[in-house]
Amino acid sequence: MKIVDAIWRLFVSLKLTALLLALLMGGAFVGMFIDQTAGQEQHLAALEGRELASWLFTACELYDVFGSWWFVLLTLSLSLNLIACTLERLPRLWRDVFRGARDLDDEHLTALGHCARLHGASYDRAAAACRAVLQATAGRVTAFQRADSLLLFAQRQRSARFASVVVHLSLLIILFGHTGDQALGEDGTLAIPEGEASRTMFQRGPAGLTRRRQLDFTVRCDDFRYQTFAGGRPKDYESDLVVLDGEREVASKTIRVNDPLDYRGYKLYQSSYQRIPGEEQVHLLAGARGSELREHRLAIGERVEVAPATSVVPIEVVEQLGDLGQALRLQLVKPDGSVETLTLLQRLPELDARMRQGELEFRYLGAEPRFATVLSVGRSPLAGLVFAGFALLMLGTAIALLLSHCRYWIRVRRLDDGQAEILVAGSAKRHQPAFAGQFGALVRRLEAACGDPGAGAARGDR
């Protein structure tokens, strides 16, 4: 039992709460400064030759901080600590708010932080007036009748005492939601070339390894568009997506950065894009020398006839040929079956006609690259629970900062001459300056209601 008591005292300690929060915050900073998108192999390659650092990195799973064993253990420990603290304090708090410290004697009342003595002209009138004023100030009034006196008790903003419970509950909800999302949620990427469809998502698994996951639906990219700044850096990009359930189109949207498509709990974000090498659309003019040239748009490797028994095949787009700019390597297949390789410059389209002898003339006007849109696919089944936890946390914080549990006692004692002696006392858990003003206003209302305010009235506010 001593061991159990020791463990219980440990988990109800606020020092443990502060320590766990500090460690979790430190772990979060570690996760911020270590690239969590890179895999374990990439990190170990950077630490090659440093055996101790590599061992510590692997043992502590620093390639996946937020899913590591020690981060999960800290989260679990904080959850147990919050549960233990709530179970330890909630019964006493409940008794104090709803059943404790109501019927106090004069010695305890005068020891409170706020106290005042008044005199009323009539006991019956004073008792009725005090009850009415206290009810108007704090709501429901509880009365304790004695032979020669009446004690009135009221309190307001009792919910302020439970702010810590609300905060503890909100943190538990957030931790549970986060842990549940780690276990049940999905996060990966989906790359789809323009005009094609895919359902294969690549997920990041343990140790940063990538695994394939087949979605229950198919996503088709009908078109991808992007804009660039003057220097060529990407400015904006968007994709026209269609979601297919079998052969049936069930959803469609043009998605942009931070404007995802939602479908069955999945969010498809525009993450990035990839240029597909070797799949450019080549813009070419070809024909007999001196005649009107015919326009062709060809894919790499596509063969087209440009003269009887003569054809061309674009084989490669060279982005930068020395200082001459973009160029196209083209194979010219002659009637006798021989092949000649030509290099056409986009910047100098008429150079081929001037430099090369032959019956045919070619001009390269450029190439349109083909892109694959890269989507970030995520599913967080408990995200709503996490947001609810944060909303509850804000509510608990607001209660703690804005409200204060206030208690009021009024003792009306009958004197020998039939008049009344009134003892007013009050206490508040926080916001003492504000409560002092409220208590003073209550005393003034009682003076006005009970009558004979100057007949030996004595006030004190400590």
C-alpha cells in the first residue's frame, strides 16, 4: 500500500505536471529543428562515421519525434497525471462549493477579508430587506434561523471554481484526439499525370519508409495549370480533379493551395507538382525547302511522315545546349532507311535551313512540358474531437480569467430593544480589488434598505 500511495502522490503532484509539460515542449522543439519529412536512411547517411550519434538518433527515433516511443510515453504520463489530479481535487472542490462553509459563526465571519457592521431600525424589516438585497445581488439565498438571529448565505459564479477541471478535461480530449489520429489517421501523397487517374497513395511508415496504400476511390486529373513570377519561380498552381467511385463521377473541384477537395473524410490538398521528363509536346514546322511548312505537335518518340517515305521522330528535348538555349534532337528517317540525327535550336529556328543542305527544312518552336500534380492526402477521423478540446480549453481559460467565485454572509441579530444588528461578510477566490468594490456596493444597498443608516453604524473592510 505504501508503494501505491507513493505512486498516487507522484501522479497528483503539480510538479510532475510542470515537468511533463516542459519535456513535451522540449520534444516539440526537437521535432521542429530535425527534418521530420526525411527518412531514417537519409538522417543516418548525414551522421555517417559518428556511431554514438547514430545510435542515439535511432534509439530515440528522432526521425519521427511525434510518433516516437518516448513522446508517446510522455503524452500518456501527462494524461494519467491530469486524470489523477482531477480525481484527487474534484470531490473536495464539489463539497466546498455545494456544501461547505455556509453556516459560520461571528468569529469566522469577522475573520474573512471583507466585513462590515450595520444597525437596522427594526429586526423584521432588516431581515426582509437583507434577504431581498442579497437575492438581487447573488441569486438563490439559503437561510439559517436561530432563536435570536438569522444567517443568510448566497454565492455566485460557482462555475469559476471548476475552471481547472474544464482545462484538465480539454487537455485530455486533445491528447486523446491526437493519439487517436496518429493511430487511425492517414497521411500520404498522390501523384497523378495530367489526363490520367490513380488511386495509389504513398504513405510514410515506421523509420521513414514509404509504403503503398490503395484508396477506396480513384482520382483523375483533367488538367494542371501553373503561373510563375518573372524570374521563373512558381507563383500559383491548380488542378482540375474528378473523384471516381468505380466508373461513376462522384465529386469534382479545381483545387489550389489551401483550398482542398473533401471527399468521405479525406482532404486532397494541392501540394506541389512534378515535370515528367521525356513526355514533352514538341512544336515543329516541317516541309519542303522553299514551300509552306506544315505544323506538327508531337510527343517524344512519336513518328510522323513529313514527305513521301520520309519521316521524323523527336527523341529528346535538351533544356540548355551550352549557351544556345533549348534544343530538340530529331531523327530524320530517309526513304532508303538511313537515319540522320538533327539538332534544332529554339532560339534560332531558321539556322537549320541556312546550315544544312537537303530537300527538307525544319524549325523547332518549343516544347510544352507535361506535369504530374502532387496531392497531399490526409484523413483525420478525430480532428473534430481535437478542435472541440481546444474550444473547451479556451472556455476553461476564459472562466479562470474572467470569473471569480464570490460568497456572501449576512447575520441579522435581534437586539433587546427590537432593533437589528447586521454583520455583513464576504470572500472571493480572485479579483480582490473588483470584489472589494462589489462588497462596498452591497453594504451601501443594505444601509439604504434597512433604514437608520447613521444609528451607530460601524464598517470595516479588511
